[in-house]
Amino acid sequence: MDLKTLDVFLDVARAGSFAAVAHARDLDPSSVSRAIADLETDLGVRLFQRSTRRLALTEAGDVFLGRVEPLAEELRRARDAAVQVSGAPRGRLRLTASVTFGQRCLLPRLPEFRRRYPDLALECLFTDANLDLVADRIDLAVRLAPAIEGDLVASKLMDTRYRVVAAPAYLDRSPPLERPADLQAHRCLRFTLGAYRTRWLFRDAQGAIETVPVDGDLTLSPAGALREAALLGLGPALLPDWLIDEDLAGGRLRQLFPGWAATATTFDTAAWAVYPSRAFLPQKVRVAIDFLRESLAAQASSK
Amino acid sequence: MDLKTLDVFLDVARAGSFAAVAHARDLDPSSVSRAIADLETDLGVRLFQRSTRRLALTEAGDVFLGRVEPLAEELRRARDAAVQVSGAPRGRLRLTASVTFGQRCLLPRLPEFRRRYPDLALECLFTDANLDLVADRIDLAVRLAPAIEGDLVASKLMDTRYRVVAAPAYLDRSPPLERPADLQAHRCLRFTLGAYRTRWLFRDAQGAIETVPVDGDLTLSPAGALREAALLGLGPALLPDWLIDEDLAGGRLRQLFPGWAATATTFDTAAWAVYPSRAFLPQKVRVAIDFLRESLAAQASSK
DNA sequence: TCCATTCGTGCATATCGTGCACGAATGACG
DNA sequence: CGTCATTCGTGCACGATATGCACGAATGGA
């Protein structure tokens, strides 16, 4: 049973004519005739009594019409409802990012986002666990990486950089840190993740890369905790710019080796908006991506 | 949008797997995958987020599911309702017959019919106008004719015969009526319709046909009125057996020329149940035909 | 009676649905 | 981490179905 056929049935019942409906729908009358005949066969019930000039609903046809007419309308509504949910910046958006990035870069932007899209409810899952977009029904993930692999679609929000920093008080009472290699004489504040614990990489203005072994008696996670330790003057730390830019500007932290790019993994990395598919992208996701890109870009360009 | 596709969608939403649904329905998984993809294209909305091991409804998919789930059930009900109306001896039956036949042969049978089929409402249109089955939405017509022509379906209920009759009092005071030709000396009671007004036909035991011109100063319609005139002794009348059998048995009328078959049109004629179509014949019509055939046949065999 | 319109059907063809084969991705398991 | 079974998506071929066209029969109006 085809919904188009049901619509044809409704039209024929109203018009009392196959030919009139065929004309209105730009179909051949034989198609309408057959569609109705097929529907009758499908149902096992005669819906119309026919003569060439007259068409009348049977009692069964009457009953079917009464039942089916509201349903056709409901189905249109079902479609419209689905389209509307998808097409409008409303509904519920499930967003995930790491704890620190979420709190540092996304949370402060929520008031403005809410102001712009008051019909859009946000569900933020800030976690350092790498949530599965399908299984956890995530609409949008913000991920920090040099690039995004796999089937997922990614849209770059902003570039990110790492810097080695330390508190002024730490620097005042410590041996000088003029070159990256000087770190080896210091107890560095290390991030929990693999490469961050053993060696940091530096690239100078000419592009030469230097690997510096690092060690220390403090390993921390998440990145926000590392920042706190650095602010407390516990040692040098390798931290992302978006986390410490304000501390640097406020003098609470100082950047070491400003002529060098620093990292523990890759020098070129970014924050990405990641979502499962481009096809039929709900509007709510679209506007969130655009908002974040715009907002974070504005932050980046003010450095 | 196909209802089968909607059912597949519902199954997939419940099972969270294309493959499982394909297996349950004995389909290839690619068919399920395509059906859902086509539905998404049709709607312009993504209903599921997919990974090979995981399938999750989108928010739009959720909304659509909630809307569509009750509709599938309602459509099944619509079909069932139509089938039920058609399949059961219930509902409303529109029946037509000529005034006289209706009152004489059908009306007395209504109590028994109602007793048998209490859920079946009868709408009887006894009229001498030849109603159109389609335009007037007649389920069943009882027609008196030698045969039924055209597209309509006819089922013979019983044979009918005409007889020339007169009241005993009329015969006592009139010239003798021993042969059909004797009618010419009498003022016959004539029926309004064409051939009944000018000549009656007689066929003897050997099959020889004699045409007798008839005349008189009284022309009547319907047949019941003609019968009344005959009972009043106003003259000889050509009347159908079903109308006068009881009068003959009660001696109120006498049959003339018993060795001859009489008619104004054709000698072999019958009462027919006529209905628009055999295809998907509603049960209510079926039982009415069967009832009338059985009941009228019983009347015929008791003569 | 004539004629325009309508429904139904045969036929040919275009379109669509579906199975099969296969590749890529996913997770569970050892 | 590697292996493997399972799952979804896609190309291809082919069968099934939908549809237009032509035409005949019937209907009703003039």
C-alpha cells in the first residue's frame, strides 16, 4: 500500500472521477484506474462502484475513507515534524569536548549562544573519555588534534599551539632557562598522556627540530590541573595556548623559549568540530559549528 | 513513501540493526539499508546515525518514530474496518424493487431476514423507476425480466409467469371466455406499459403462438392496482403469478385458458437479483441474495 | 441518434526494487 | 595488538512493477 495511492484514493473520493484526478495530477487516467484497482485488490474490498459517468463509494469505501483521511494528514505532520526538528536551530544539541577545553573555551560562550538560539537546549558532556558519536548520540564533538581521521566529518574551528611556561616566582629562584635543553636541569610538570611524560619537541625559526628529554616528580591530568601547578610555581609546563593566554597577558606565567615552537606530538594542531555526517545535517548542528568557529576565531585573532 | 518502508523503519528503530531486520523479514540487508536511505532522501532528514556496529536514531528520527508508530497501527485498522464492513453481514443494504413486487414478495420476508441478520440495516426503495445502481448507490436490485443485459451481474431468484384472470362474478355475467380470441369481445383491464396495452400473446401446449388484440376503457399502474380492479370484477387482466397465486387459491380470481401460457412480452421471464459487480462482493449482499433465492424458491415450489 | 467523455485493458517501455558480490569499518576476543 | 565475524554501503545485473499510449465499450447529454 503506497501513500501516493492513498492520496489518489482520497482525491478520487472527493472528485468522484478518475479522469479529473488524473488530469489534476498530470497522470494518465489508466494509471489512476489501476492504482485504485490495485488498492482494492490489496484490501480485498471494493471501494468504488463504477460506471463511465458515475463513480460512487461503497459502504466499505466510505469507512476506509473516514479512517484514512486523518491518517494522510498525520503522516504529513510526521514528516513536517521531523523536518522541522532538523531544519530549525532548535531541539537538543549534545556536545562533547575535553573537560579543560570545555570549561575554558566553551562554557564562557554559552550565554551568548543561548541568547542567539533560545530554542536550542544544550547538553554538554565535558569528558576526557573519547565518546563515540553514534553510540553516545553526540551531535557535535570538539576535538583537539592535528587532523581528524576516518569517516567523521571535521570542520576546523581554530589552530592551537603549545608553549612552555613557568611562573615568575619559579623563574626567580631557579637556574636560568634560556634554551630548551636547559629544561633537563629542572623538574618539569608533566601531563599524563604518553609522549608528554618523556620528551618535548622544539622547532626553531629555521625549522630545526630538537628533542628534549623531560622528567619530574609531578604528573598531572587534566590540562587544567597542570596549569594550576604551573601557577603555583611548581615548575615549567607544556601547555596549550588557549589555556594560558590570559595568564601570560596577566603576567602570572611567563613563556619560555619564545623563538621556538613547542609540542609533545605535532607542531600543527587545531581544534575541530566533529560530527557524524554531512548528509541532512540538522540546522542545530550547523549553527553551533558556525558559532564556535566565529567565536573561537575571534579569540585567536585577538592574541 | 511506502507503508512497507515505514514498517521497516519501525522495525529498525526497535532493533537498532539493519541486518537483524533484514533477516527477520527474509530480505537482503542491502534492501533494508536502501529502504531507509530512500526514506531519508524522501524526507530530507537523517533518521539514523550509523556505524557498522551501532545504529542510533537522530533526534529527527525520534520525532518521526513517535509520530509514525501509531499511524501504522491505524492504517491496519482502516483496512480491517473496510474489510469487516465488506466481509460481515452487517452495515446497511440498499435494496430496490418495483413497488408491487416489493410490497408483495419482499416486505413479508423482512421479519425473517431481520431475525437472521440483526446487524444488517435495510433500506428499501420500492419504486417503479428503474434506479441506477451506481448513481443511487444500490447494493441489490430485484428486477423482473427475461434476462439481465449489460455489465450488471444477475442471479436468478425464481421464474415468473403471467396469467389471464378474472373474478368469478365477472365471469358469471359475461360472455364465455373459452379461447384467448374470446377476449376481443371483452373490455380488458390493461397495464400501462407499452405492449400490455395493445396485445397479449398466447402459446398453446404445442408451442403455437397466438397474438390477441386487447382493448378496454381502463389502463392501470402499478400491477397491484390492476389486481384490485380484477378483484372488483371490472374485467379480465394479465397478471404475474406471484401477485395472484393466493387469489387463485382462494377462489377470488379464476385463471382463464389454463392450457395456454400468456404474456405481453416474453413467455419465459424471471425475478433476478441484480448487483453492480461480482468482484469483492460484500457479504451483506451475498446473504441477501441467498436468502431471497431460498425464500422465493420455497414459495414457487409450493404452487 | 450522435457525440464527447469516461473507465478498463493490452502492449511496450521506462523505472524501480532486490539479490549477489565485495570492500571498508567496527568491535569483541584471545 | 592482531584476528575475525559481523555490519553497513555500493556497483551491477536482472526481474518486477508502474506508466503512457492506443483503443474499445459504455454512459449520458443534447
